[in-house]
Amino acid sequence: AFPKRVRLVEVGPRDGLQNEPEPIETPTKLELIDRLGAAGLAYIEAASFVSPKWVPQMADHREVMTGLTRRDGVTYASLTPNLKGLEGALACGVEEVAVFGAASEAFSQKNINCSVAESLERFAPVLERAREAKVRVRGYVSCVLGCPYEGEIAPAKVAEVSKALFEMGCYEVSLGDTIGVGTPLKAKRMLEAVSREIPMDKLAAHFHDTYGQALTNLYAVLEEGIAVVDSSVAGLGGCPYAKGASGNVASEDVVYLLDGLGIETGIDLDALAATGTWITQTIGRPNRSKVGVALAAK
Ligand code: HMG
Ligand code: MG
């Protein structure tokens, strides 16, 4: 059965922008975050405390996290792959962070320069320190429906890594179809394996739309009870360590779908679509939300 309400995790300012080749001004990022909050997004992944040598676009994480105007009821989160990242984020007063692992060894090496087992060892002290600081930690698992280097990924592997993150203390595990290769049956089978280990209400879907399947895959997992969806305004984005990977499913398209299903989100679709139009015009990118384009043409 479908959930009554879905929580959207807006990853546009992070996943959406991290791969942009041209520098984006910090004030543009701050305005984007503010507009998203105004449109009703209650959870915004705003920055990433990773190495600026690896991901130059996120080098202004400190300016973003300290410069944003906090709205009541909105969580502003950051990625923190290790203790150095977490300390940086804590110094900016972050209230929530995320660690990110993978169900693929090759992807783990390319993305965070260590094996899956080593990544889990690195996350343990991050979770411990975050617990002390009373900061909640979300966990990502990448390549849950396929890997750009290894191809097929076994659902059992996804379940194993997800379980490790959950047992370590991640309050929620977000399942990433990093390169958007999934299809609905595959997504359901993967979710079936993971939900045997972790309750459904502790799981989120993070689907990229590279092959145009993200919305369909979401429909499939919503039916299974997934009630947290990661998305990016205007479908911005792509992972720097997954060649050819395009953006996340567009937030506007997800909200339109959920509205149509009678599922509450608390989001103002018109304001969100206007934000998508504005950010794509500002950074000179195509708007990859079909709903956003349609509403802008009205
Ligand atoms: P490393 O090189 O193995 O780490 O990188 P290290 O500890 O050996 O440190 C090397 C250098 O990096 C040192 O600097 C450190 O100080 C610095 P140097 O002495 O050479 O000048 N360093 C840092 N600087 C800033 N912030 C930090 C930090 N840590 C070390 N936190 C590391 C390991 C993880 C840091 C690196 O591999 C990295 O930054 N990777 C970036 C990965 C990334 O951001 N990928 C994109 C996000 S994940 C994603 O998009 C997928 C997701 O959306 C889900 C999905 O779609 O599937 C979440
Ligand atoms: Mg992603």
C-alpha cells in the first residue's frame, strides 16, 4: 500500500551541484537553499565536507553552512565521509550529517578511496562523534541497482552494507541507484532483500534518472511502503565518480506524481517549479524536470 505522506529529501544543492564544471557562486547556492525552504522542502542537503581536490564545487561548504538562513522546521544537512569532514561540519553548527558507502568495491575505491570494509571502519568513529554531539547521521549506499565498474550488484550485498550502516547507528539508510540503471522489478527485489534486515520506515530511495526510469522505479517502491524520497530540483546533478551518470529524479516530477496519488508532501509545487526555472537559468543548465518545463510554459 502507498504511504499517506512522503518526506522529500532535497539533494539539489549537494548532489545537484557537486558535478558542475564551472564554479557556482556561494550566494547562488544560498539563494537556492532559501527558495527550496520557502517552497516547503523540510530537509535540504546543503553541502558536502569532502576534499576540495576531489570535488572542487563543494569547496565552499563552510561558507554555505554558516551563510544559510535557517528556517523553522527545516533540516540543513551535509555529507561527511570521515572525521575531518564531521569536525568541519560540527564547527558550522550542522544539525545532521550523512556518511556514504557503496555496495560495490570498485565504486567505493573510486569514490572514497577505500574498500567497503575500510569505509565502514571509517564511519564508526564518525557515528560515535556525531552521537556525542547529538547530531543525527543518515547513511547512503551507492550502486544498489548497478555499478559503472562492476555491472550487476547482488541485492544481498546491498542488504549487507545497509545493515552495517543501520547497526552502526544511521537512523535512515538511503538506497542509491547512482547511475540510474534500475528498473521496477529489480528495484522491488533489491528493496525486498534490504527490508528483511531494516524496517521499511528506516529506508529512503535515492534514484538518479540516467535511463529515464527513476519515476517508475519510485512508483514501484512507494507501493512497497517507501516513504522517504531523495530528489533534486530541476533534476540537477550527477556523481563525479560515476561517468555519464545524470541527475537525480526531479523534485518537481516527484511532487506532481505524489500529488496525483493523493500522497501528502507539504510542498508548494508552483514555488518549487519556479525555483527549478530560476536555478537552471542562473547556472545555464537545461531544466530536466518535465513538470517544471510544462509549468513554466503555462
Ligand atoms: P583520501 O585521499 O583517501 O583521504 O580521501 P586522506 O585521509 O588520505 O586525505 C588526503 C587529503 O584530503 C588530505 O589533504 C586531507 O586533509 C584531505 P592533503 O594533506 O593532501 O592536503 N581530506 C579532506 N579535506 C576536506 N574534507 C575532508 C577531508 N578528508 C581528507 N573531509 C575522501 C578520502 C573521502 C576525503 C576523498 O576520497 C573524497 O573527498 N572523496 C569525495 C567523494 C565525493 O564527494 N563523492 C560524491 C558524493 S557521493 C555521491 O554523490 C553518491 C550519493 O549521491 C548516493 C548515490 O547517488 O548513490 C551520496
Ligand atoms: Mg546521488
